[in-house]
Amino acid sequence: MTKLHIEPIFDVAQIAHVEVLSDKPKETIKFFTDMLGMQVIEQLGNQTYLRAYEDNYKYSLIVTEADEPGLGHVAWRTTSPQALERRVKALEASGNGIGWSTDQHGHGPAYQFTTPDGHLMEVLWEVDYFDCPVENRSKLLSRSQKRPLQGVPVRRLDHLNLMSSNPAADANFLIENLGFKLREQIVDDGYVLGAWISVSNLVHELAIMQEPTGQKGKLHHVCYWYGVPQNLYDAADILKDHGYFIEIPPNKHGISQAFCMYAYEPSGNRVELFGDAGYLILDPDFQPITWEMKDVPGNGDTWIGAVFPDSFWNYGTPVTAPVALKAVAE
Amino acid sequence: MTKLHIEPIFDVAQIAHVEVLSDKPKETIKFFTDMLGMQVIEQLGNQTYLRAYEDNYKYSLIVTEADEPGLGHVAWRTTSPQALERRVKALEASGNGIGWSTDQHGHGPAYQFTTPDGHLMEVLWEVDYFDCPVENRSKLLSRSQKRPLQGVPVRRLDHLNLMSSNPAADANFLIENLGFKLREQIVDDGYVLGAWISVSNLVHELAIMQEPTGQKGKLHHVCYWYGVPQNLYDAADILKDHGYFIEIPPNKHGISQAFCMYAYEPSGNRVELFGDAGYLILDPDFQPITWEMKDVPGNGDTWIGAVFPDSFWNYGTPVTAPVALKAVAE
Amino acid sequence: MTKLHIEPIFDVAQIAHVEVLSDKPKETIKFFTDMLGMQVIEQLGNQTYLRAYEDNYKYSLIVTEADEPGLGHVAWRTTSPQALERRVKALEASGNGIGWSTDQHGHGPAYQFTTPDGHLMEVLWEVDYFDCPVENRSKLLSRSQKRPLQGVPVRRLDHLNLMSSNPAADANFLIENLGFKLREQIVDDGYVLGAWISVSNLVHELAIMQEPTGQKGKLHHVCYWYGVPQNLYDAADILKDHGYFIEIPPNKHGISQAFCMYAYEPSGNRVELFGDAGYLILDPDFQPITWEMKDVPGNGDTWIGAVFPDSFWNYGTPVTAPVALKAVAE
Amino acid sequence: MTKLHIEPIFDVAQIAHVEVLSDKPKETIKFFTDMLGMQVIEQLGNQTYLRAYEDNYKYSLIVTEADEPGLGHVAWRTTSPQALERRVKALEASGNGIGWSTDQHGHGPAYQFTTPDGHLMEVLWEVDYFDCPVENRSKLLSRSQKRPLQGVPVRRLDHLNLMSSNPAADANFLIENLGFKLREQIVDDGYVLGAWISVSNLVHELAIMQEPTGQKGKLHHVCYWYGVPQNLYDAADILKDHGYFIEIPPNKHGISQAFCMYAYEPSGNRVELFGDAGYLILDPDFQPITWEMKDVPGNGDTWIGAVFPDSFWNYGTPVTAPVALKAVAE
């Protein structure tokens, strides 16, 4: 109407589930169940399937026993079966496609691919929904089950953060092939050190941050959501009292404006908890926000606090480099 | 891929602004500025333009002097100029189109239409963004300006709630012509008493509730958002202490799960404040939730409290019927 | 120095424990343990001893099996053994003394007495402290044990509220004999309908409210404390989801300014939960606040909300009169 | 009754007011009024008197223009005129007494003295109460005036923290002469590095921490109270957005369990804000808690977060030593 305007792609809807690797699966599962109130839905071979009480689907997290911690894979759900077909075509054309995986537990056919940095991902449409036993159904009809009485229970999977040897390359790959939108980024002398991208009104379902040693395929963190800032204090309180490592206490991010905190589960994977998810991007013509790296400490990492520790920028799983890590689950 | 699946429409992005009518414009504006920390951007004739500090656009609220309170109009922003063209075609075909309005302050051409119940609406693409004076810019780059020091400042416009003589007719009209999706509804013996519809991940940008006397075109409330539940207590505290009428104190809705409260601004329009917006609908195949009216009091209206007062179901603006209203700005 | 000033009595320090009666002790205990995270310390005969995780003493609550719900007794701890001797002398002289009880579990000799309305009370000095097993000790040294992972755990006993046929008579008896101070009161045409009295900086360890039918010796509620307003929402959420009756959802009292909520445990005793305890009285010459009953609804009961339901003013345990009670643990 | 027990002294009730020195009084006052919602009550010569909206007395803070920031004096109010006489006798006998000051604004005769470290203090009984103009009175009768609409308004003065060349000497002086009780302390190889002492149920009205260079008479911080943890985020948000220095963002202390944050007002004095005051000490036989310094970082300073910065341990006013201070009101 007024100028040439390329219409956005609306083919990917959300993050559907994340698989994390653990060399201490029992302790890892205990962290998610005893502290964060998640529920084990199924145990199949070396894989345990878990869900938060307001997750819609059968599960949102897979813990897979492995030699070292890290990312297994992440699954994105499309907005329709037709959208899935379109995205698979684009992925096939990208040269990064792997092919269809048809025998996974809890969902239908998923097309697998890797990011340029090598993280394993998949897109899918068909998913199994959580079928709540009658006695555990809530009168709050949008809630998948009654609120658990264990720990400080998280409500749903929120997002994933990956480390990459080249964040811009990965972000652009997902923007072009899956329709992600760039929301915020950190640049240093023109080089992209971090990118926050989303397919929804959230600021991000995926963040990609620079891995400082150039190591590929690493996980920065997976994040679950509470919706209420105070619950971060409750969660921090029990994590501290019960011997888990809190890397960053409750705080407010500049980037995303989310109320956040970071802890490490026992195998070393970083877990973020969101009090609230920050601002929503409802403006359809939202222009990406660019932070100069020099302005990030004390504004972008934390809006109201001391700058984040070096480990936040350096540590990911698997731990492949001599990182100055203060302590993990000391 | 698996079954015949009609792809959703992604043409409308968000609520852009709301115009409310007031027979006490000075007092109404004082309520929004002194209590809710909003800023007057411009005064043109009998219209005052206001914004919240995290609103992106030049304004989100117009207060227009009128003989009685009520809704002026609501504007929806599309996801692209092409999307606007498509929606205008649909609206023209619907028989409810009015035509283009091209001389409004703060935005480009808007296509106007009415709902079956007679509420004036418009769709538009071009909007003026807020241009923050340099000295008031925040280092928090996603924030349109520094957080105000006045009152308990709201962050952004959230949604609108209208009363209708036939909620289903209005909801269906917007679902068919603008691509809204039905999220939650209240039914009584098959008749729809209320519908919560959205174009985004929010549970609603628009709710439509039954006007019990069959009166048409009424406003139930306009809602602004804080993001933090506790701020509702702060807002309630100053509203109470400074003599404004609180209809419903801070509470958690069952429908939408939002932390909410309701007050009346001095001309009588109901204003809702959101602590947090409740759950987000990220599932692209989300099935609408249906509440039987008998289950709503004590579960759907309020999840954790006493049932809502009759005024919540009966009172809207303009006040056309002999409503048992306890007090307005007593 | 300036005028004749009678020095205050500092002989009673705090509420030490409360005994409640229950005709459904298993369900009552389940309420306090599963929902409120309290711990059963001991079971002796028909009595179960429980504590909250920041209670200092061996227990703060006794649940005693009985034919109907109500108050067993309440114990006050003095500020010294000498203070106990002084208070016993005063009680003996009052004519309401009963005598020493020397065989109770968890504390030393207690001198028992009744209020004019017949509530059983005792004063004591020697108490058993909670001896935390080493593995459950917290690094937070002022915390008696690690924060529990069950339910939304309360931190400590806060206060007691009794119904009386004559609140002023009971309040004055305790002011004169134990050194309580009158903090706030409700009067109607000169008659005292409620009195909030304390021996500490809290606004009350004890409130006494009018029993409308003249019934004697009834319990209005016992209250536990969280310290954080948000925890009331978490508590309300699990109580609602798990089928308990919430009489009044989270709110802010005018009287005391506390963030409060009220639920009924399964045998029918009302339980209050405090988000925060409101204002502290540090002023040594604090003048009692007097509310006219006509100003209480909407200001004194609740500062920011709808007036409290009739049950708040009428219902107590045991339920001796035909009270219009909506539902108890429906 | 059971053993020889020395009865406690109940002669001092609370902290009445604090005088801070400022070399930028206009900016200092702007900080307390614009950001923290305090009110200027009077300006006399180089002194400005301010109060928070739930302070009972005419003022709780005096800002005095001076060459450098620091403590002017602190005033303690006794529990009665007789108690004042007793404390004055003890102070006279201590050798640290100065004498009666009878011409101060807003209160009656005050007996002045210094701590061993040289901090100026006074004890008094007679005080002027705040006389609220009728139009600003609140229907919430325990609130001295309506809640202000400016900034994020603090409710009342909470406590003072001083630096000393010998914390134990100062603490013992106040324990012996004024009846303070030791609540928590930090020791290192038997030497007391910090002491938290109180006369009320609060964990402290006064903390005394080691000045690392042996400098005498310094101020660590003065603290105001909100009562609600979330308000710390609101306060931090406006302080950050409006250019003030936040030394430590909202956090939970181990010592005292208070929700705290620290900022510097423009002349450099540290100001603490309390979300809630932590646990109350109601136990009359409470045994002081002793922290080994090695256990303090990460447990005692902050219960749930990163250890406090060096400036917390080193920086006080006046700034007399070459302290590695990151920034003050940068």
C-alpha cells in the first residue's frame, strides 16, 4: 500500500520440546522433579520424558543418559501441516537437512536438520497431547492438570539458548528457513555476539550466543517459566537450601526485560527460570534492537544489578575448554 | 499431511489504540496520568491523546469529550500492508464496512467498520511511532522512554472488552473477517454469554460479553498491563487512598489466568489492570475452552476468590439501564 | 520527666503454641502438612504436634482429636522466669487462675487460666527447642531447618483470633493481667466489637471479636506467616486446586495492614495465612486506633477490596448456631 | 524459677531519626523525594527535615549541608520518661555522656553521647508527631497520611548501619548502657567483624561493621522499609532509569533474612531499602547467631546470590581512604 513490504512467514509456531544430555541422569531428573515440580511421564531405554504442569503436550523435556552434558535436540512445531511441508522444502534446499525421523516417542514425523554450528533440530506438526487422569484434572480449564505440591513447580517450557561459533550464521539460517524474526542482538565492531530470535510474540524462543573458544554445538541453557517474579525467590531459596548451584540470582534482564535466574542441574547443564517473560512483541513492524557489547554489562545482561559473571559468557555444555568455573553443584 | 487442515489467517497483529468517551474529560485524564502514570501526548479539539511508557506508538488511548461515557472506537493493526488490503476486501464483502478514514491524528488510512452489535472499529497499517526526546530515553533499549515517577505507571495497552446483545455474532464476525481465533467462551444451554478472542499469543485482545438488557454498542472495559502481580496492590492502594472506586480488587481470573483488578475512571468507564497477562497460547492447534456458566462463578471469573459482584456482569458504559451500581468514584 | 507516665509491662513475649480440636484429625493434619508444608514432630495419644520450618520451638501447633472443632488452648511465653512469677501472681489474684500444669509434652510448668469468656490459656517460661537433625540443617543460620519442598510452606505461627461474648472484657483482662497493649479496636455506639492486642511490635498476637449469638469460648482462626505477599497466591492456588475452601482470597486488611487470606481446614477451623504482618508498632507511646463499625466494611476489613462476607463476622468453631455458611471444604 | 536468669532491659524502644550529612544537599533531597517519595517537612538553616508516609513522627531524616557526607547523629526513643532517666544515668556513668541538648527541632530534651568509635547519638522521650492536614488523611487509620504518588514511596525508617574501628566495643557499649540485645554477629578467629543489635523484635535497629582501615565514626548506610519485596524491583528500576548508582540489586540477606538493595544518594551516602525486614525475634531467650567470616560470602551477605562486592565491606562515608570504588552516581 505504501511501500514494498515483504510479508512475514508464519510457519513455525513454538518450541515443542528439548532433549538434554546428562551423565548423571538420576540426579538431573531429581533436580527437575523434586525442585521444579516436573513430572516423569515415561522412561524408555536411556531416555526420561518430563513435563511441567501447564505444558500442553505429553512432554517438553527429554533427559538422555550420555557421556557428557549438552544438547540432544530441539523440536519446533509448525502452525499447520502445510507450513511443515513448506519448511521442509526450504530446509532440504538449504543443504542442512537430514531427513525424516518417524519413530520418536510422543509425536509424529519430524524433519531433522542441523544449524550451521551443528545443533540438531527438527520441525514437526503432529504431537501427542497430555492426557490428564480424571482425578488430577483442574477446574481451571486452561491448566493441563492440578498444580503440583512438590518443590516450586514451573509452568511451561519457555525457550532455549545455544552457544555457537558464529551466532549470526545460525540466526540467519533460522530466519531464512523457518521464518524466525530477529528481535535483539549484541554486536561488537559489527560482529554479532548474540542474537535473540522468535516466531511468536515472545522476544525469543531461541537465543544464540558466541562460544568464546570457537567450540561448536554447545548448549547455553534451557528455560522454564513461572509467570510470577516472586516465584524466582522461592525457587532460589529451595535450590540454595538443598545444595544446588545458583549462578545468577533473581534479576531483571535488559535484553528481553525478563525476570530471570540461572542454576546448574547436577550434570552441569545451565537451567534458566523465568519469573515473567518480559515484554511481548506485538508490533508487526518491530525493528530489531541492537546493543553494542560495551553497553551490555550492567544494562543488557542485567538491568538493575551487578554485571553478570564471566561464566555466563564462557560456560556451556559440554564443557570442552578450560573454563574458569567457580563451582558446579558444590 | 495428516488430515484436511485449514491454515489460520495471520493478517491482524494487535490492538493499536482505543478511544473512550468521557463526560468528565479532565477528571478522566487526571485518573490516567496521576494514578496510572500515563502521559498526555497531544490535545486536539475535544480529544486528548495518551500513552503508557512502554507503548511503541505515539498513543494508545484517546479520551474524547462526549455527553456520556463509552467506547469511541478501537483500531487493529494488520501484520502488513498486504494483509490490510485482504482484510478490507473481506470487510467490504461482509456488508459491515463503512469506508476509509484518512485524516486521523497519529496514523495513516484506516478502514472503518462496525461489529454486528454496532461497535465502531478500524483496521490500519501505517502508524506514527513515539519519538522520545533524547533526555528521556532509557538505556533499556526496548523501553520507549524512562519509567515515569508518577503514580503506579502502566506499561502498555493490553486489551478491550465489549458488551454485546449477541456475543457469538460479534465474535464470529471478527473470526471470519479479521482472523481472530476463539480462545475461551462461556456458554449457557448452548448460548454464548462471553467470548475471548485473539490474533496473537495473548488469550485475548478482545472479549465480548453479554449485555443483559440487550442494549447495543456498550463498553465493558479497557485494560492496561503491568507485567508484575504486585503492582496491582500498589495501584489498588493509591486508587483507594485517593478516592477512586475499585470494583474488584487484585485477583486471578480463571478465564485467561490473568492477575487482574477493576476500577472505574471518574466518568464511569471501567478500567482493568493486568498484573500479568496469564497464560500464552503458543500451541498452533489450541482448542477453544468452553465454560458452562454454572461453573464460572468461583472458577472462571475468579480462580481463587469470592465470586464477582453482579455489577461485573451488568454494568457497562454508557449506563443505559437501571443498574444496581454500588458507587462510582464515591 | 514531663508528666505522670505509667511504665508498660514487658512480661509476656509471644504466642508459643496453639492447640486446635478436630473431629477429622487425619484430614486436618494432611491440610497442614501437604498444603502448608508443616511437619509432624510427634504423635502422642490423640494429639499430634506440628511445626513450621522457621518455628524455633519443638512445635507451634497441637491437633487434638475431639467431637467437634474449636480451640484447645493457647500458650504465652513470658520474657523471663521472674516475669512468669509476676504474671502468675496477677492471674491468681484475678480469680480466673486454674493452677499449674506440669506434665505437658515439649515444655515446662505452665500456669493455666481462662479468659472471662472461657478460653483456656496458659503462661510458661521453659520450652523445648527444635533439635534439627544434622542433615536437615540450613546454612541460613536463623532458619531452624531447610525450607521444605512440600506444598507452600508457612514459616512460623503468627497469631490467634478468638470470638467472645464480650471482647472488651477479655481484652481488658489480658491487658491488666498479662500486659497486653490495645492496638486497634472496632466500636459501635461505644460497644467494643473487636480488639487487637499485642505484647510485641506486632499489631496483634491476639484478636478478640464479637460472637454474634453470645456463644462463649469459640475460635475464630489461627494464623501462620509467610513474610511475602505473593506466597498467598501460591497457597490459594494449591488450596483451590486441591479442593479446600477459601473463604477470603489474598487481600490487604485495613486493620493491621496485613496481607491476609482465609481458608477452612477440613474439620472446619478457620486458618489465616499472612503474606506480611503489616505495620509494626515501634512507637512506645502508640495510641490505640479506634474504628467505628460503620467505617470497617471496605476500609478496616479489607483496604482494597469488596467487603468481607458475613461468614467472616459470624462463623467460628465449634459451630453452635445456625450460621449461613456457604460451604466448608465443599 | 529454674536457674539464675538476668531480666532483660526494656528501656529503649526504637530508632527515632537519623541525621545524614551531604555536600550536595539539593541532589540528596531530590533523591529522597523524587525517587523514594519522601516529603520535606521543614527547612531550617542548613538542615532539611523529611519523613516517609508511614513514619509517625514529624520527621525521620535530617539532611544537613556539610563539607562531606557521613553521619550527623542518630536518636533513640526510650519506652517511657522513667526509662530515659535510667539510661541517662547509665550513660553518665559510662564516661561517654555529653549532656542534654534542649533546642532541637521536633523533639524534647535529648541526652547526647558518643559511642567508643565516636558516632554521635542521643536518647529522648518527647517527640513531635506528624500532624497530617485533613485533606491528606487516609481512611487507613494506621497510615499517617495518604500514600504518595511520587516515585516508589518508602514507608518508614528501619535501621542504621555504622562502620567502626572496633565493632564489639561499640556493640557492647550499647548493650550495657541502652539494653540492646546481640542478635547476629560475624567473627573471624574470635574477632568481631560485625554485630547486629536490636531493642525490638527486629533483628536490628543498628548494625556495626568493621571499618577496614581503622578510620573512626563512619556511616555505612541508613535503611528505609517498604514491606513488600517486589517494591525493591520498582525502586531499582526507577533508580537505574534515572541515573542513580545501585551497588547491590534486590537480594535476600542471610543475616536478618531481609530482602534488601543498596544504592548511593548523590553525595555518596549509602542507602539501603528493605522489601521486608526478614524474620522477627519473638523468642525472649533468643541466642545470638554467630557466623564465621569464611561462611559469610554467599550465605550471610546474600542467601541466594553472588557474593557482595568489596565495596560493601570497604566503602563508607565520609570517604577517607583510597577505596576501590567502582562508581558513585556515575
